[in-house]
Amino acid sequence: METFLCRLLGTASGIPTKTRNNVSIVLDVNNDYYILDAGEQCAASMLRNSLDYNKVKAIFISHMDVDHFAGLPMLVKSMILWARRQTPLQLFVPREAIADVKNCLAMMYLVDKALGFRLDILPLSEEFEYRDDNISITFHGNRHIKNRFCRNPALKDRYPDLQKESFSFCLQLKNRKMVYSGDLACPEEMDAFIGGTDILLCELAHFTPETLFQYVSTKNVKKIICLHFHPDWDERDAELLELAGKYGIRNIEMGRDGLQINF
Ligand SMILES: [Zn+2]
């Protein structure tokens, strides 16, 4: 029988708070782990939640903002020192970041021969679909970073060589569908793939809760887990739940570091 659970390792947005680490999620499908984003301190959170580093099959980074990536080097280091890992690991990052990620790890002396296992750093793109016996994942580009560059006069029209790639993930298990928003410019960026979602893990930092709840109330989504909280909403779960209720949304949970979701 298929087993599936999801553990939130970190639920903060751009900066950690007193109770939240940066965003990272572990999916356990039939005892294989898939990590969605690797915010700091995902390695420590895995250990404290008794999650085995050796079970991580693949890691997917939605975009290269520091709050989604900074935990990755320590996760790799922990796989070496704690787990004595030997099995290969796949790390998927936006295409434009591959060379820099390799250099970043090499700068920390996490070079190939120091790992003890094969680390394949692979491009994540809209044209690519991840597929194995447990899960398939498609990747949907959004304007999270592009919009930031457009709106900031200091950045606008500069750095034309940067692709500014950012993705949302659509995950299909045997008979269940999960969407992870990543970071978005607006909720409508999920239009093309949100229909029929069993569980939506959605960020709450780049638009108001009202905007999100209004949007989701018109969609066929069975359950919502909010995460990646803007610091303004860090400790206001009751207010957020009440607000969601005004839009007729009942099956919703405010994510917490360590929260385990079964379904
Ligand atoms: Zn973020």
C-alpha cells in the first residue's frame, strides 16, 4: 500500500523568525524522501524530526533566493558526516544556477571526491518532468524574481544575463495531486495547474491573505496549508483562519515548523 506524508521543516519567508526556519518541505512517499526547497536550517530540522538523510532521493530548488537554498550546503555536509551516505543524490536547480551551485559547493570544499556519494546537479525547467515509481513533478515558471527586478529602479534593466528563473511545482502521486506554490508574483500564476488539487502548499508573503483566500475560494482545492509566512503574519494563526472562513474556506491549516501532514 502506498504511504505518503509531508513534513514541514521550515515555514518562514525571506528571513527566519523566532519560531520559524526558512522554507523547506520533506515528502515521504513509500519511504523515499523528496525535498522541496532547502532553506536554512533544513539539515538540523531533519535530524530533530528523526528523518534519515539516507532516504533523500531528490532535492528540488524552486528558485535561488537565499531563503530557499542556504540550507543546502549543510544538508550535503550532514549527509557526509551524519549519514555516511553512499547512494547517489539528485539535486535539481534552475538551469541558470547549475554552474554557480557547483562552484558554491566547491568553495566549501564539498567537491565530488569529498562527498562519498555521487551528487548529480541537474537542470529544472518547464520542459522537464521528473518521474519515478512514486511521483511525477512538473515545473511551472512564474514571475516572482522577474517582477522584483522590474519594480526596483536599482535593478531594472540591469543584469540582462540573469534569467531570473522561478518555479511552482505540480506533484502527482498515484491518485493524489499536490501543488507547491514556491514564491509567486500573484496567485493567478497557478491558474494553469491548480484545478483538482488535493493539497495546496501556498506561500503567504508576496500578496495579502485576502488575495490568496479570494483566489482559492474560486478553485477546486480540497485542502490548503499556508507556509512561507510574511513576518507580519508570523503569530496570527487565529486571525488568518477567521479570515479564510469569511471566504468559505474551512479545510485550511497554518503551517508550523515540524508539522506533519497525512492524507
Ligand atoms: Zn522565499
